[in-house]
Amino acid sequence: MDALRRALQGDSSVTLDNAALELARIEYPGLDPAPSLAELDQIAAELEVRLGSETGGSRFVQIVNDYLFGELQFRGNQAEYDDPRNSCLNQVLERRIGLPITLSVVYIEVARRLNRPVFGVGLPGHFVVRYDDGVFSTYIDPFHGGKLLSEQDCVTMAREITGADLSGDASALEPVSVRYILVRMLNNLRAAYFRAREFAKAVLVLDLLLEHFPSNPEYYKARGVARLKVRKLSAARDDFRKYLKYSPQAQDRAEVTRQLQAIHQSLGRLN
């Protein structure tokens, strides 16, 4: 996962599609990225033909939306939102169904191949993309069929989903980095694995996150829980200790301390 690790370190030479496909290897260890990259190339090539001499941003968005969400029927997986496959770009391209962020990755990467300015926007509770060529600008919701959104629409949606008030916070609507997108994808996959009780895979995700956020207490706590579930008691103990180190005022300090005592007793019985 060299490309993914470099992207998480902020290496701008790594493209989002390559890093996202390496991320998918957590779920599909033997994944060959070539077919997925070829699929993105093919989508972009077909759109290039359809666009012809069209250069206007509004027309570009209309043609892309008609093709991706009309003909190819990419769509949000509302029925099985927590399915780990929704976080894996190879599966999103194959099944044409996914999360807001992975569908956005498809949009971003197709646009990149066409040299069009499309960027991710990480709203609280939802992810969209923004087209902005300096003349025409709009927000696009790939999860809901490419619905066009205004800034106020984005603010309203974030408030309805999470209660967050983005009024006056222009930074919340600005483009996010490849690194941000990958971290958010990893956190989505982590949540999916916890819900599916696939704790060994959750540990792999958290290993990656902690490589790049070594002082994040919540990641240590989550990995401690996952390691405990797979009976890696010593490793879980180390994680809980680091959680308390990096979050000394944690509200659940007493609960975690009791868990550490229970682990100590269990390890004692094994010796």
C-alpha cells in the first residue's frame, strides 16, 4: 500500500484513484487495480466523445450527469449504506452503487481525466463535489443522482443531517485534499467493519490511521476495542493505555481503567 501511504503523507504525485484502490485491498487483498483504472479511462473516453467541442461548465455537468447517473446508473446505496463494499472503489465501479464519498471519487477522477475542475467537498455527514471553472460553479451530489446544489442547499443539508450550522463558515464548502478524502474513506470503512463485527479488518484500518495520526486518542481506543474482540489482549492493553495518555481528561477514564484491570487479570490467568 505504498501509494496509499504516500498519499496519506500528503504526496501530491499520487492520484486519488490509485490510492483509493489500494485502500480497497483491505477488503480485497489480491485486488488488481488495472481493470478499475481502465473502467475510469473508458468512462472518460466516452464522455470526451459526447462533449465534443462543448467547453461550457454548465453543459459539461449536464452531459456527465446524464451519462453517469442516467445511462450508467451510478447511485447511492441507501438500502445497504453500511456495506463495506460501498467504500471500495473497485466495487463501486463494478456494481455502480456506493457511498457519497466513493461516488464522488468516481466523478472527481473522470473529471481529472478530462482536465475539468471538479473537487471534493466534505460536508458534515455528507460528501459532494464542486465544479468551478471561474465562470460556472455548482455543487453536485453524486449520491442523489448528480443533483445540483447551491451553497445554501449545502448548508441546509448539513444542518438537517448532523445539526451543524455552517452559516458564515465558508471554509466548510471549500475543496478538500486527496489526503482528507482518503482519511474519511478509511473512517467510513472502519465504521462499516465495526457494524459488521469484522474486528480484524477494523484493526488493519486503524493501523493505517494511527501511522499518520499517532496522537489520536479515539483511534487508540477503537483499536483497543477491536483488538480485545479478537483476543489480542496485550495489544489491546497497550492501546487503552495510549488512549488514556493522549486523553487524560477522558470522560470514560474510569470505565477504561476497569477494562485495563480486567485485561490484567485475564493475562495473569494465561501465565
